[in-house]
Amino acid sequence: MRKLKNTELNRITIDEFKVVEKTPLIVILDNIRSLNNIGSVFRTSDAFLIEKIYLCGITATPPNNEIHKTALGATDSVDWEYAESTIDIVEKLKSENTKVLAIEQAENSTKLSDFYPDKNQKYAVIFGNEVKGVQQNVVNASDLCIEIPQLGTKHSLNISVSAGIVLWDVFTKICK
């Protein structure tokens, strides 16, 4: 088995990315403090053709050298917008018939493995602050709360890891 060279991967250009059909999935970052986490979410969003990222509250925005270190240029390909209020974005998306999913541990949450998206529905997934998680008022306004099952002694995953797991899972379920 031989590793492929970058030139053999047949990646699309940024211009091609801008016009290619996107996965009907939006990411909302709710008060993310780590610039590395933000960059990682951009890079993962690029990999799965995510439609857009909303950067809310204290979440930093490009251009930023620390975000760029992990995004590796994905801030140029993935559409993004800053909004001061996460709840305003949630309400806006819901008014556009987008189903909003808070990624959080909560009462009556749905396990990620039990979530089967409607292929004709657009979704937005919200990832919360590294310490406090998704704001309670945002969880309350969401259509559904999705939880990543965890069996160990820790009670949470890093947000960039959570984003990778959730985006991959939903992407594969939508694109089957």
C-alpha cells in the first residue's frame, strides 16, 4: 500500500468549492474561546462540504493567524458569518425551516447513533463553549438535543472532536 501524494488526491479548488452543491448542514459555534478549535471546525467543515458556519458571541473570526494554523485555508473556502447573538441565528434559521440541533448532554436528548436526519431537510448543529457548553436559552430554542454517547470517566469531548464526530455522522447519513 502506497500513500497518495497531495497531487493525486484530486481536490477541488476554492472556486470550485464555492459553487459545488453543499451538504444541507450549517454549523453554529456558540461562544468558542479556542482559536485552534475554531480553525479545526473550519477544516472539518471544508472536508464535508458544510454550507456555512456562524461564529457567535466571543467566537473569534478570520482573518486570524491562530485560526489559520489549524484551518489551513478553509476559512477561504467555507462560507461564514459573525453574529453577536446565537439565539438570533437560531431564530432566523428556524424561520427558514432549518431544523436546529444543539449538541449537548441534556434531559431527553437523542443519542447521535439514534438520530436519522431527513434527507430533504436542512439542519444546523450548535457546538458550545468549551467549559459551559451550549447556552441554556439556545438549548431551549433548539428543535432537538443530540448527545454523543460517552462511556469513560470524562463528561465531555473537545469541541473540535465533537464537531468531527457529529459532522461525519450526519454527513454520512444525509449522503447515503
